[in-house]
Amino acid sequence: LNTAPESHLLDHIAPLADLLNIPLILSSEEMYSLAETYYPEVQKELMEDMEFQLKELAGRFDALVECKYWLPHLKTIFKNLYRKEMDLIFCPHGQSDKGFAKPLLAPYAQQDIILLYGEMQMHMLKTLNIWETIDRFAFIGNYRLLYYQKHKKYLDQLVEEKIFSHLSPNLPTMLYAPTWKDADQSTSFFHWGQKIAKEKPADWNLIVKVHPLLEKRDPASYYKLAYELQNVANLLLISDFPPVYPLLARTDVYLGDYSSVGYDFLYFERPMFFFSHPHLPTGALQSCGKILSQDHSPFSFLAQLDNKKYIEKQKKLYNYAFGSGNCKTLFSTCRKDKNLF
């Protein structure tokens, strides 16, 4: 299911639907239209009044998967009203180092079944004393990368048409992917955005992939910065291009903060740079590149693009984060015995 109005969740739920060969039910015409464009091979249904169609869902399915936390009482509603023992599966939407300063991951404790990319997420839940509350789970690995590799030809054509055709073909490309202004206050966008607009090097393409919630949660500040960024040559601001891997495949340098896109980029073993957050602990991802001081230019790193000393760290963290799980065996591997790990 996709009941979220934000487009970024599509790239987490649609690839899973494709690889598992199950239908994707969307609750808005806007998300359905985006899914038609970016994930055309996925079986899709539009169900705008989904909250009033629980009886139909109970009759058709034994399990539902979503990238939003399930409300605890929903399983009881299925059982009491429709005599259905529905499995409600929560799929995460990105690996990141967020969630330690504030209880962002606390709702995991109320989920029926959870999916995990790899051991890193499991250890995060243990550190937060949430793991003992988990009943059933499954490791699914980096299924979004598998999806990209499966549909690479189409997705590469799409990213050329939608993104790179608007940039210089002769310049290297950096991607700046700031996270949103969450409870951890982990975004770098509002502090660095103006500097990026003013100091962007002329000999680089720059794609600014903004989190949709940056606009939704602080529209006035967002639009002010967006206006400045949109008037810079060979800089493209994007918020409605859900697939991340076709973008990353053509990115030479990653620039970020605490966004989960940084973990996705580890696969490519290329230079990574991070804006510092003095009020937050240094994340594991930030050990895989250089942390930039707030006292320097946002592009001071361009003189230090040698990535050799970080490659082994990038490989190790990627394997820790995503492991070797296989989403295709999801429905036969939801484990109850946590002592296996």
C-alpha cells in the first residue's frame, strides 16, 4: 500500500511490489500518476477511499505492506470486524543514522512485522532497547538496487530525459541530498542552501535532491531558497523524481548530511562529503567521507577528491547496512527466533 502524499516513499514500496510480484494500491491520483511514469511495470490500483475499503482488503489479501508505521489498533479491527488475522508488515524507507537524539524509531515497538535491510538496523533497535519488543521480522537486503539493475535500461533513459538533459553533458556531477527538518533538526538545507546558490562552481553540474517534507514543513523558508537555487546555471532542484539509483549511478560526488541517500550511495564507492551538525553525534555514514566545517566554503572539498582512504570503510558499512537479505523470500522468512542473530 502507498497511502502517503509524499513522492519519496514510492521508491521504497514500488520496487518491493515489483520484485515480489504483488499489486501496489495507491490512495491518490497524484501518486498513481507518478507510479505510472516511474514504475510502469508494477501492478497498480487506485483506491482513493482506502480507509473505507478494509473489508475488501481483508477479503483479497493475507498481508499488507506499507512504508508508514501501522496504527496498533488496525490489526484488531481486521480481526474483530472481518475475522481476519491480517499480517501488517512495515517496510523502512531508508537507512540512516537518525533516531538516537529523539525517539524517531519508537513506533517499531508497535509493529506487527518489520522488514530490515541488514544487521545495522537490528543493532540500532537493540541500542534503543526496542528489539525485545519485536515479534516477527525479515532481512530483505538492498532490494531497491536489485530493482534498478533489473530495469536499468528504462530508468537510465528516464533520468537522462528528466534530469541530465537539463544539465551540461561535459561537466562532472555532484548530488546534494539534504534530509528534512525532523525532530533531530538534522537537515543542512536551510543553513547551507544560500551559500550553495552563491558559491556553486561553474565547472560542475549540481543536482539538489530535496526531501519532500522540507517544502511541506517549512514552505516559506523552502521557497525562498528554492528561488535562489533555481536561478543558478547547471543547477537543478528536484523533488518529484522518486527513483534514486539512476541518479546515483551518474553522480561523481555526493554531498549530504543525515539523509538515507548517503547509505544508498555507498555502493558506488565514490567521494562523499558531509555538512557538520555540532548538536548531533557523528553518524557511521560520516566516517566514509570528509566532514565539512561550517566555517568553510561548501565547495572547499573539491580540491580533495581522492577517495582511496575511504573505499574500505564504504564497503564495510554498505555490507553492514544492507547485508545479503533477499526480499523475494520475504513471506517464507519472517522469523520469530531472534536468538538466530
